[in-house]
Amino acid sequence: MTLDHGDPGDAPSVPAPLTAVENPVRPSAAEEARTVAAATNTATLASLTGEGDPWASFVTYGLLEGQPVLCVSRMAEHGRNLLADPRASVAIVAPDAPADPLAGARVTLAGVVQRPVGAEADAARAAHIAAVPAAVHYIDYSDFTLWVLRVQRVRWVGGYGRMDSASAQDYAAAAADPIVSHASHAVTHLNKDHADALLDMARAFGGFPDATTAGCERADRYGLDLRVTTPRGVAVTRVGYASPIDSPAELRAATVELTHRARAANGH
Amino acid sequence: MTLDHGDPGDAPSVPAPLTAVENPVRPSAAEEARTVAAATNTATLASLTGEGDPWASFVTYGLLEGQPVLCVSRMAEHGRNLLADPRASVAIVAPDAPADPLAGARVTLAGVVQRPVGAEADAARAAHIAAVPAAVHYIDYSDFTLWVLRVQRVRWVGGYGRMDSASAQDYAAAAADPIVSHASHAVTHLNKDHADALLDMARAFGGFPDATTAGCERADRYGLDLRVTTPRGVAVTRVGYASPIDSPAELRAATVELTHRARAANGH
């Protein structure tokens, strides 16, 4: 199915790149989804009431190999819902949402809940408590049930115009990005003290040789999301490091290398 | 149905009041639910997929007489879900969640979505844009649908052990509390500079003459939620103003009156 906006409305137009984006590699939808899931411990659960109606409710969770581990009471409606019908999904919103909420990242994980047994039950209990320390006070009450959401469908939305589905297999195999949730200080530093370097990157590698300003919106293991201003309007683009990085400590060297290479390409 | 925890676990025990709480009046579940709904502009929607599975997804909303007004695209799964089946619920979490997420307030509003027509369509559009200013850029795209959630069921949770349902009628008739979301500075000030007054209130009116410290957790139009420390443990209690207040500007006079009355009752 192809769907498109039917009316231009009054949204601002976005200029296209003038040159090819040199290294646009970025995290996959599966990696993005794992990153959102790993960034917090609260979600909203959708379960089914006895009438088959959808019921949205706030929950806490831990993660076991990317699968949400819930701990809910049958004294609560959602707990009774899951006992009667295991179909469930959770929506998780990345913390530190931007002022425009729809510009932020979120994910829906859908499937069926299952009570873990044996060693998995121990691992699930530990995963929940690691993420939700207060759970030690109620996790062993007999009205609480530990559930593992067996993820069958994954839908990630990264903000306006950035969204994709991931297969359950890709989601299970992916890792959370090791940089995104730990780079906010570094991103602030790049914007405050190295705006000239970001502009060189945007001009040399980001496809916007006519950029007049550039700011960094996010750093991940593969590169930087940039927002550029041009005489033609404002756009977002991407610059990739020479090679992916595995820890926040590698971010400085990767951006310094990008800067040197961009300045050489720009002839200064 | 009566349900109770089946196992004491290791949660700390909570001391009971030693004397009657003098004026325990507090917002109704309907008022609490309206307060949570009015405090933010983001929620999670639970809708039904074509297979009848529950689908949780992040949404923005405005409020029209307490009814969430959604604006979603049929390019998104939740948009197609609502077009096919109007049953829906939203979970809304009060902003500025405490460190223990389950101690915070949240609400589930459930019912069916309906496309507003005529004057209500104009009012719904205005209500959505008032809450979500960025929506002016897409609300008139033809793939977007404006929906009003006709609230049939209301479930409010105020934190551990504080929860109740409200009827649709009571929810519709209630008003959001005018104090809760605007009193954080005043609450900080009470705790920082008037801990002795809070302690007098807790001893005189809160049922804890053995309190050794008292802190204010929240102010609403009817009174203060207090957390008290006693030799028997930590408890929460309530002190009510002489009469309800209608604006944050009245909070100071109401708490000064409470303080004078408490000190007289305590004999100093």
C-alpha cells in the first residue's frame, strides 16, 4: 500500500541535498527500537478487556534480551486482562522528549505475554528489579505476575518522516546503540564550541554545500544527525564516522577525524 | 470482588494514625482524572488492529470538555485502526514523575472515538492546536483525522494504594484542580522554610501527634498531602484547608490559616 499526504497544508518546504550524502549509514529500525526500549523503564501497555476492548495502562518494565518484562497485579485491570488474553503491546517513548512531542522517538512492541519458567523466570525477575528497584517491595506478592512479552511485531518512529518496522528476528538480534543515551553532553559541546566543524561536515559530506549554519541533533554509533540552514530553507542530514564506534569515549576521536577530513574536502 | 495481597513480602509496614484525621477531604477520582488529563499533551492510545489485537501507540491530544481530541494519520497504523474500529482508550501519565514511577499519577480513559461535526469539529480542531501548536502544520492534511474520544470509563491511579474509578458522568462534570500543576514552587517553599508548620499540622489535624518530621508532597484545592515520620515508621496523611481554594494565589493564606489553627490546637 502506498499512502501519501493528500494536501500540502502549510508545512514549511524542506530543501533537498545538492550533492550526494557521502556516508548516510545510520542505525537500523531494529537498533533504534532496541535503543528506545533500553532508555527507560516505563511504558504503556495495551491489553484486551473481557469485552475485547483495548485498555491502555501505565506499566514499568525491565528488559530480557530486548523483551519487556512486566510485573502486574491481578488486582489491577491490566493484570486480569493479561491472565484472560495474552495478546499485548507496549508503547515506549524515549526520555527527554523534545518540545514538539511528535519529533521524539518511540516504539511499539506487540506480541503475546508469557509467564517465564525455570531459569528464565529467575532472569526475568532479576531484569525487572534491575530496571525497577522499588519492585523488590511487591514482586513476590502472590497477586503479582511476571510476564515476558514475546515480541512479534516492532514499529519504530524516530520523529517526523523517520519510521520503519523491524522484524521480530532483527529486533531480537539487534543491540541498543551504546552512544545515543550517553552523548547529550558531547552533543551540547559540539554545538556550543564546534559549530564551524559541524558546518564543514554538512558542506563536505552532508549534501548541503550551501549550508550557512549546522547543528548536531544526535550522535549515535554510526554518525551525527545534523540540522542545516541554507538560503533554501532548513533541512536535516547525516554525516557518518569513518567507522562505527562502540563507546561514548570514542566519540571525540571520531568527530575530530570527520572534521579534518571535511576541512580537507572543503579545501581549507 | 474483594482482592488482597496474598503475601506480606518485604514492603515496609505503615503506621496508622493515632487520632482522627480532622478534614481529610480531597479531590474525587473524577477531579484527579481531569487534573492528570489537563496536565500534559501526550498520551498512549490503545486501539485494535484488524485482527483485534491491542496496539499501543504514542499520540498527542488536546481536551474538549475533558474528552481527548486526537489527530492521527491513516498513514499510521493507529489511524487505520480507529477508522476500522472506534473502540479506544488512552493512558495519560502526569508529568514530572517521581523517581519511583509507580508512585506517580496516571489515568486511563476508555470509550469510542467519533469524528466531530459542525461547531464541535471547529472546537475540537482549536482544542487540539491549543495543546499541540505544531499540529497547525499537518492537521489539515487529508490523511489526518480528528477524533474525539467519547469517554465511557475512567480509571485513576494516584500512586501506591490510591486509585479509584469515576463514572463517565462524574468525569464530564468535574473540573481539573486549579492548584496541583501550579504549586510546585509553593510546595518547595513550604518544605524548605516551613517544615515546623507542616509538623504542627500533621500533629494537630493529620492524625499523627507522634510525628517527628513532616513534608508536603502535594497541594491541591482542598488541602495538603503530607508525609510524616514517626517512631513507628513513615506514613502519608492529609490536612484540609478551612475551605477549598480556587487559585494558586490563595494557597499562602490557606496554609497560614492552617498553621495558626494547628499551633493553637497543639497549645503553642
